[in-house]
Amino acid sequence: MADLRRRSMMPPPSSGIPQPMPSTIKKPAANLRVSLAGPALRAPYQTPGPSHNPRQSMLRSQNSNSLLQSTTKPNYGRTPLNSSTRHGSLWAGGGNAPPSSSQSTRDPRPLRDRQYQTRMRQEIVGHLQRADFEISMANLANITGKDFRAIFDFLVRTLDPAHPLGQSARFEDEFVPALKALRYPFAHQIDNKWLAAPASMHSWPSLLGVLHWLVEMCKLREHYITSQHPTLQIPEEIPEEFDDPYDHRALAFAYFDQAYTVWLDLIDDFVEPNQYLEDRYARKNERVQVDLEDLTKRLDEANAELHMLQSSAAPVSKLEKENGLLTADSEKFHKILQQYEGRKKRLIDTIAYEKAELATGVTHLEQLEQEHARLTEVVKEQNLTPEEVARMNTDHEMLSRNLEDLKQKLADSHKNVLSLEVNVTNRAAAAEEALDIYTNLLSTLELFPPLSPPFEDIDLTLELNSASSNPQLLLSGPDVKKVIKPTLNGVAESKRSERASLESEHIKLDDELDQLILECENVDEEINELERKVVALGEQAEDLRDASQREANVANAEAARLERDLAHARTAALANGMGVKSRLQALQFDQGEQMEKISRLKEETVRAIIKNSHDIAMFKAEVSRHLTELREFAEAG
């Protein structure tokens, strides 16, 4: 199956140690698509941390994080040799690395200090034991070349599992190039001869420092991988909603990974990578789209409300108008309330008076009943004869009839009183309604005090006191015939005089307006006449200009003809001798006359144009002056 895949132009992973290229290598077939990417470019190792150094593609990669260049990404730009996948190495030809400035720097660590060495050994042993590498402090203290190589290989493969450390190769040939590829800053101070006896006094401190540095790099790499930093660019750890540029780059890198793998399988349609990327960004934008629709809806509602507020009148003006109406109504209601309060007071006084009269009548009725009882007792005690009884009965009957007549008369009188009371009540209600109408008219006509001069001391308000028994006190206020009626007549007369003056002023303004309209019509006629004159003058100027143009054309033609004749005459004179000088002089004289005529016509044309322009300017100035005077007169009127 591997033979059916596209082959890459990237070489297979190799160590930083230069190796010879076999001459029998088979060239790729011409009909297979090859990758145009060259070998991965590795930058020097930098300590990972909270930096913003993104991990890019391994195809011509510029990734400066060498810890993850070959440990978290699959192979790119290489032709797979079998069905299994091999990890790429982070080595970029350490033997050919350019010299750095660190070659002149000495190691500042106190490597020969016993306590420092003890601490380094403890940290190395602790890290290796946590990584399930069997090592003891005694083995590290008396280390052999085999143990040192095993520890070195383990640490290097921890940093880069794809590094091709061969067990059959000489360790001395791989040691220093590997350190240089890892950018060990003191690799220039290492001597390959020390590897023969690494536990010796002169070699062990430096080699222990190398192992300690590799252990520290492994710790940093482990901390960085477990830190979940965005620069790790792991697509599975990207949240549903993200805005970090590293998350976008991680998705892009995963897309390139899948698409490149599909492309190497001779498939040109990247359906699954495209669908995965679209679904991922759709999930990211789902909530944002919902928020956007909500905000758009709220914006439309706010715009509609704003348009409604802008199109409608200002609420302040409407409220001010309503406030004015309510204030005026409040003043009217206060005045009407005062009138009803006075009427209520008068009715209360009337009810109190009637109650007192009723109590007096009840007392008088009780007295009459007592007198009747007394008289009855007196009659019983008297001894009367039958004649006296008959006579008394007759008198009693007569008195009874008289009493009945009087009761009838009293009932009739009571009925008349009731009817009169009803009439009085109706008349009082009618009078009150008339007074209400009168008060409303005073409010409508603004005749409440104070009045305008000369009536400022007169109060036209009236009040009805229907409970008063005195007819003169029924109506309280100024006298109707002597004060109110003359005052109203005076007010009406003043209003009529004001109306007459206003009508006369209106008639006067109408007359002035008619005069102004007539003057405007006259001015319009003058303007039209002046416009006609201007048009006529323009036509005359055009005619003069055309005539002068025609004459100038004729004069130019004549001058050209004369010049031709003159040239011909000169030619003839040269041919015939001096005999034609007289003709030449005559032609020159004619030419001079024609030139003077042309100059004269030009001057006349210019003068006519100047005169017409001056007349037009004067006409415009006169029209502007008339219009200005008319506007000022209209504004003053």
C-alpha cells in the first residue's frame, strides 16, 4: 500500500551527523506528485515558557520551539518507507552548524564543587527513577561508559524520540554533534576522549554537567507539555469558543496535516478536512451568531423607537401645552369652587333657620295640646243645663264648621305656599344657572378683576343668596343697573372701538398692500421692458459683432488678395524691372487703407460691446436697487 502513495521530496529523518548518500538510490517516478517542501528548518532551542512563539508547519518550518518539533506532530514532507509511521528528528545537521558566540564562553557553573555535584546527582537520579529508568546513586557515582551512554541515549530520546541513535555507531562520533544539535551552550568544551573513562576526575564534572543540563531540559519539556499552553497547538484541547491566534493556527495546522496526508494518498478532494474545519468554526460561531441576531433585533427595535421619537413632536411642548390648559382650568375650578362653597354656606344657614322654625312650631303645638286638655277638664267640672249644652253644641258645630273652613283655607294657603316655594326654587336654580353662565362669560371674556383702565376698581362678579329673606340681599355684589350694566356697556363700546380701529387698520394695510402689488406690477413691467431692451441690445451687439466679423473676414480676404497681388507685383517687378514700382506703391497704399479700415471697424466693435456691457450692468444695478427698495418697504410695512 505504501507504494501507491505520493512520494515526498523531503529526505527521511536522519541524525545531525553527516552520512554519505548511496549512489544506488532509486529516483522517484516521473508520474508521481512530489512535495515541493525541503528539509525542515530548525531554529536554536529556546527555553519554553509564557512566550508567544507559535509552532508552525515542519515544511520549511520556522518554529523556534525545538522541544515539540518532532514529538507532537506526524511526519511531513517525507516518503514513508513502510506502513508504520516514524517520527521525525529535530536535528538539522549539527556537524554543519555555524559557530556561535558561546564557543568563547566558559561554563559559569561550579561543576567541581562537591556539594553542587551531589545536588546534580540527586536531581539526575530522582528524574531518572521517576521516568522508570533503573539507576542508583552508587552507579552514578562510579559510572561506566556503558551506563553513561545508556543515560545519555535515554535523555536524548526523551527530548526527541525520533533521534536515530545507533547502538552500532561509535558513541564518540555521536556525542558532541548531538549536544550541538541540542544547542548545549558548552559543547565546544567537551572532549571525546573523556568518554573512555567518564568517571575520571578531569572528565566527570563536565559530563555530569551535561547530564544535569539534559535532565533540566527534560523537566522543562515535561512541564511545557503538561502546562496546556496555547502554543502547544493541540486541537483536542481548544475550547468551543476561542479567539486566541494560537488556537486558529492549531486548527490550521491540523487541517494541513490531514490534507497533506490525503494528498499523499492520491486524493485531490479534501472533503473530510474541509468538513471538520467548517464544523469546528461553525460551533465556534454559533453562540456569536445568536448574540449577533439578538443584538441586531435590539438595534432594529431601538432604531424604530428612535424613528418614532424623531418623527413625533417633542413631549416637552405637548406637556407644556397641557400644563397651560390644566392651569387655566384649575383657576376656573377654584373660582367655581369658591362660588359653590358660598352657596353651601348659605344653604347650611337656611337649613339651620328652618330647623329652628320647626322646633318653635313643635313647642307651640305642645302648648296648644296642653291648653286643649285643660279646657276639656274645665268643661267636665262644670254643671250645665240641657239648653246650655244645646247652645254650646250649636256653638261647637258652628265653630267646627268655621274651623273646617279655616283648615281648608289653611290647606289652600299651604298649597299656594308650596307652589310658590317650588317656583321660588326653580327661579333660584334658573338664577344660579344664569349667574354660572354670567361667571363663565366673565372668565371667557377675561373680565375678572382687575379690569383694564378705567375700570380697574370695579368687580363684576355676582353671588346669589337664596336664603336671605330680604329681596335686596338676594343678589350680593355691585348694582346691576348702576354699575355692572354701564361697565359692560363701556367695555363693549371700547371693544367695538378697538374692533373699528383694527378694521380701519386692516383696510389701510389692504390699501397699502394693493399699492405695493401695483408698484410690484409696474416694476415687473419695467423689468420686462428693460429685459426686452437688453435682448434688443444683445441682438444689436450680435449683429454688430457679426457685421464686424464679416467685414473683418472680407478685409482679411482683401488683405490676403493684396498681399498675393503685392507678391505677384514684386515678382513681376523683379522680372520686368523698375517699371512696375508705381503699381507696387499703389497696391501698398490700398493695403494701408484696408488695414486702417480694419482697425477702425475693430475699434467701433469694441466700443459697441463696451457700451452694451455698460448698459446691461446699469440695468442690473437699477433692477437690484428697485428690488432692494421694494423688499425694505415690504419689511417696514
